[in-house]
Amino acid sequence: MSAESQAGRIAIVEVSRPARLREFVELPYRLYATDPRWIPELRRDAVRRLSPEYNPFLAHAEMALFLARRADGSTCGRIAAIEDRAHNDVHTEQAGWFGFFEAADAASAGALLEAVERWAIARGARVIRGPVNPSLNDTAGLLVDGFDEPPYLLMPYNPRVYAEYIEGEGFRKAKDLWAWDLDLTRPLGGRIVRLAGRARRRSGVRVRTVDMRAYDDELGRLLDVYREAWEDNWGFVPPTQAEVRQFADDLKPVIDPEIVLIAEIDGRVAGCVVTLPDVNQVLARMGGSLLPFGLWHFLRRRRIIDRARVVLLGVLPAYRRAGLYPLLVEEVYRRGIARGYRRAELSWTLEDNDEINAGIAASGGRHYKTYRLYEKPIG
């Protein structure tokens, strides 16, 4: 594709030099400047996610970045076109993806999505899905329901009108992802407490906190659970060791070990729950920068954060009859309260994962946000 192409009165420009990359990164900070629900990530992290030198996802994927510009030269949108070779190998399909989508109006949205379609067709794709930033193992989905509250850590946010823009270009729902709200000031559902007690008595399970002194070994154990427990989930692609390492290194400074739990039976890892403090409560005060005052807020994070996000709750298939799901929920609920957390989000779950969704509802969880993945046949 040429560096520039014209779509009506909107020019689509491929990001090919540092100045354009800065435009790509800065656009959301301008578009959301007056939206109190948007949480600005650190600009440093925004740049790193787009860098092949830093983001190991790009070792098995190709990504092209595009900007939309009006006739007066102002930037009015951005998008990434993504080819994830690992996904196509695992699922035996020819799929392209789009992500990092922002648009000031319908015209710029249409031009950007058309640019992704042309890019994907040129690479043999038969379908486009998104948004993912840049994969399902990172932030994923378009917020379509639940706009009243700001997002938790590593969850996306966007204006309500974006769904209209995307559907207007022929995209339709592929899958919905659900986020659940849990009020930790209220008692846990009685059925979950009873099932947890039964599992504790019958299975001989031991639940322990993650050992930060053996972080690398613990990381391997958590990764094993993640890969095996999610193997059959829609769209799942096992992350590489390098991807897990980068994710873990990024989050290590904010981990609260008391709410990262491992369940063992007969000395073997059987399941885990990984819960992270909602650092978005701190990022909301930092304006996307550590300096001059952001570092002060970060150092005070323990006093600021009273929310947490459950990002991983998994049990190995061999132990799924041992009642470990309710046990892990009960354990992390109790320990979270002891650590001063008052609310939690369990996210995300697939809309059709009936067993897990029913269990969360029985815990007292409230389905309060929906994120949508779209797709469009092409070629």
C-alpha cells in the first residue's frame, strides 16, 4: 500500500517515521481530554506496545499503523492493521485484525476501516476481526454497554458512537466479552461459601499465595494453568514465553501477592487466581506521565487503590470436579477484603461460557459491562 491514499476528503497516512508515531500515540489524549471516564495510560507504555523491540507479540505478527487526516492537515483518527501468524496457525484460518481504533467522526472511521480491509486482502485474509490492542491476550473488544464507570486495569474504553461507526462499515458481532462487578462490602453468595467449604474438606487442597522470591518459577506454573485451562476457549492463542515474561515484568511492581493464589492438590498445581490492584485509579491522576507529579501518585498507590481486577481464574481439566472454582473465589474474596479492597471486577468472560458466568452470578457478581468483538468477511 502506498504511504498515502485518499478516501473522500479524508487522507489515510501510513505511520512510517517518528513524527507520525507521536501523532498516533497522542491522538487519544486529545480526543478524550474532557471525558472523565477515560484513563490515560503512560505514554511510555503506549509507545512500547507499538514497538517490535519491546513487544514480543510482534515477533509472530505484522502490524501497520494508519492515521486519518482532514484536508486542513489535522489528525482525526487512527487504526492498526494486524496479521497474527500464531492465531492463523492455531485456528487454521486466514484472519486479519484491527486495533488501536479511534475516530473523530464517521468519515474518518470509514476511511480507516477501508484501509485495514485493503491491507488485509493484500495478505490473503478472508475475514477481519477487532478491535484488539493488539491481541486477545491484551486489551480487547469495543465497549458497547456500561459507559457510566471508568474501566479497570487493562480494559478498554471508547465512546458509545464507535459501535455505530464500525457497524456502518459492514462489521457484525463475532463474540461478546462480559465484565462482572463484585461489591466486596457485601457477603459472598451463600452457595459459593458452602461449595468452597465442601471442596476444602474433601479434596485436600492447599491454597497459598504466590512466592515473589521464586517469581520466575511461579510464573511458569501460572502459565501452565493458563495454557491448559483456556485451550478450548474461542479465539485462544497460547502466549509465547517472551510475551508472558514481558507482561509479568510490566506488572511485577504493582502485584499484591496476597491476592495472587495457587491451589495445589497432592503437591501439584491444580488451579490459580490472579488478581491485580486497579492501577487505573492511580493512572487517572497521572495524566499519562510519570513527571512532574505522576511519580508521587504512583508511590502513594497503596493509599489510593481500593479496587482490584481478577484477570485469571483457571482450573486444570483434571481437577474440575474438585470444586476449586468456588474455593478460589471464596479465598480471593476473603483475602481481598482483608487487604482493604472494596470492589472487584472479574473480566473478561465469554458470553456463552455458561458455567463460569453462572458461578460468578452465584457469587453475587453483576454483569455490568459488555465488550464486543466484530468481524467482517472480505476477499
